[in-house]
Amino acid sequence: MKRTRHMKTARIILGLIWLVWAVGTIGQLGTAQPTTYGGVTFPQGDSAFADRVAAYVQGSCVCTAFSRAKEALGPPDCDGPGCTNCAGCGTCSVSLGYRLSELDDRAYLVLEFVDNRLVDVPGPDLFVYITNGHPARIEISADGSSFIAVGQADSWPTGIDISPYVQPGEEFRFVRISDVPADEDRSACSGPCVDAVGAMGPTRATGEEMGALELRPGGELALTALEAPKNLLIILDSSSSMAEPFEDSTKIEVAKRVLDELVGTIPDGTRVGLRVFGGCQVSKLLVPLAPLDRAALRARIQAIETGGPTPIAYALEQAKEDFDGAYGPDLILLVTDGMETCHGDPVKAAKDLLAAGYDLKIHVVGFDIGSLPKAREQLKEIAAATGGIYFDAQSSSELRQALQLPTELRYHVYDQAGQEVFSGNLREPAPNLPAGVYRVVIDTLPPTVVENVIVSANRTTMITVERADGGYKAEVSTP
């Protein structure tokens, strides 16, 4: 009897111990414990730090060991400042690399807060942990698209007060960190090295309710989507063969129609030029490189006339002057229905453009050359000489697809009520959305529509967009 009583007593004591432990654990889970890094205490604990890498584009001279963008997530894990040319700091941070000038659009990192927000609180609101003392420009955004510059960071940590730049009550999810051009540091961890980014704003009970939707380019789109050319020169074949019948019209009229559509998809601010060629030693710059003027460009396209042989090499030689004084990246979109017929060497002309120091690629569209294998090989060599892409277009729909190469594809996300909840480019940071079912429309020609896209809590739904069968395809996956 005594043994039974003792066993019951032991069970009660164990039960009380478990209850005390459970209550304490639940309390700890429900209340964040303050943490301190580099002399800064974060009341929300480690949840104050960035949770997701939205974008990372390396600048110059970044070695593999310092190219892991995820090193910037979560709380600081470096021992502190004092990293000089990567000595004494380990690979606990990510290097941005350096930018050559203010026009260089590389060397940046975009981080996102998922379970907290950056808001204006008394004192510094944002802390950036830089391990090697190199200055970084800091910008913030609510949607990952429009950014506000709030200062610079160069220490472990740098505190930034966002109050002079924002309105009371505004909330921000994204932080963009980019190199400040100052010196060409060629060490293995060149440019600013980012260990962590923390916000003093409150946590948000969104972790169990939110998921991520990410659209990324695949195949050829993965190559072209990273370029974002500042200067686009369209070189169109206007030789006599372009007057030949094609589908319901002529090649040149089909090309004009499709180019007119292309003009509507080129991003604002892109510098665009138009050159034509037809006749040996005959190539005209109809529109010099300048900020996009859609009406003027369309008018010049419609006025193009055909005649003469095909001087591709001569047109590329003239393009060297077209880019004079322009800062890249540059892109030539060459559209032709045949090969060189004026005894020039277009492959050498393409290589000479690179030798002249231009940051340039040539994408080549072979228009209706299915019966001309030698022409196709020559055009492929022109593209390959600059790291560009060759594209066969045997129909107007394929030409339309090919001419979207230099454009940034936009997409739109709609909820079940039909309301647009997000829009952006394939290259931009992906949105976090409430878990649910969405409709995604990609601005291809014609539009690519993906129905019933499920975004699950705490998971990333991925949509990969590729070229396929004369159009586009989008495949949905959840890692």
C-alpha cells in the first residue's frame, strides 16, 4: 500500500515538474528574449534580423568563399569588425564586390524582413553590420520595387535613423545594400562585406500565415534576364530579300509590325537606337541612341524601305560609333534574313566591338533562314563572338518571341477576388503573400496565364518561366 502511495506521489511531482517546464517554455516562445550584438540590444531578439535574400548581384572581384548571400541572414555571426582584406574574419559575411562608377548597376544585396518590419522608432531604427569597413549605400522599400536612400554604413554595426526620410507609421520590408564607388579593392572580399541587418521595429504574427511566391527565368531567359541593357541598338536588315512574300505580307512588313509591338515592352529609361542596312557600304542610323521615345521610334520603323545586298559587317563596324560615349551594358539586336553578301567579315566586326572596350552582347535573330544552313552558322558565330544568343524565327510568332529578348518580362499576381496584389519584373525581389490561391499573368506576347497557384504558409512557391514551342511555358513547383 505504501509503495502504491509513493508511486502516485511521484507521478504527481513529475506532472507538476512537466507543467512548470511547459508553462515556462510556452512563455519563452510567446515572448522574445532581447539579444545584444556589437553593443546594440534588440528587444525582439533574433527575430529582428533579415530572413530572406531577395536579390544578390555581385560586383567586381568577389571570390567564391565570400559569395554566399545567405551569410547576411539572421543575427551577426562574425566576431566583430576588423576584417582587412579578408584576414581574421572568416567567411561569415557576404561580399558585394566593388562598382566601377555610379552608372555600374551591380554590387548589391536585397534582404527582406518576414516576421518583423522596419518602422520609425525613437533613435536608430536600422542596424547594418559591415565587417571590413568599406562603405555601403543603404536603401529601404515597402514593396521591393521603389527604394528610398537613407544613408551609408561602414562599421559593425552602423545605426541608421530613417525618420528624416519616411512618414510616421510607414512599414518597410526590404533593405538594399550596394557598394559606394570609391576604390577598386581587388581583395577576395572586395566591396562591403555584410554580416547581418537588423530592425528595431515590432514583430508581425505573419510567420504561420505568409508564404513566398517567386518567379524566375529559365533557359535562355535566365541568360538574358540578368543583362538589363542600358543601351539597346536594333539593327534591321532592309536588303532587297526582306521584300519577299512572307505569310500574309512581306518579311519587312512583318518585321515592322513585330518591332512596333516590341517598342511597347521596352522599359522606360532605356536608351534605344535604330540602324538599318541594305546595299554594300550602305547602313543608316535612323534613330541615334537616346532615352526611349516610343512615338518617334515607331514612326521611323514604319518608314523603312528595302533594297540592295546584305552588308552585316559594315553595319556592325558603323555601330562602334553609335555607342561612342555610352556606358554599358550595351546590347545589339540584329535581325536579318541572310548572311553577309558584301565580302565583309561580320564575325571579326563583332569581335572588334569587344576589342574596342564595349561591354556589349549581340543577340542575333535569323528570320526565315531555314533553307540557308551556311547563313545560320555565320549568324550563330556572330552571337557567340560576344556571348550573345542566336534565335531562329521561322514565323511571325517566333519573330515576336525572339524580339522580346532585350525586354524585362513583367508579371502580375491576382487574388481570388480578382484584385492585383503584386506586380514586378522577373529580376526583382519576390513577394510574400498571405497563404492562398492566386492567378499569375506574365506579360509575354500573348500573355502567359498560370491559374490556381497555391501559396502555402512558410513555404516558397516557385514559377519558372521559359521559352518553348514558339511561345512560353511556366512550371510551378514548391521546394
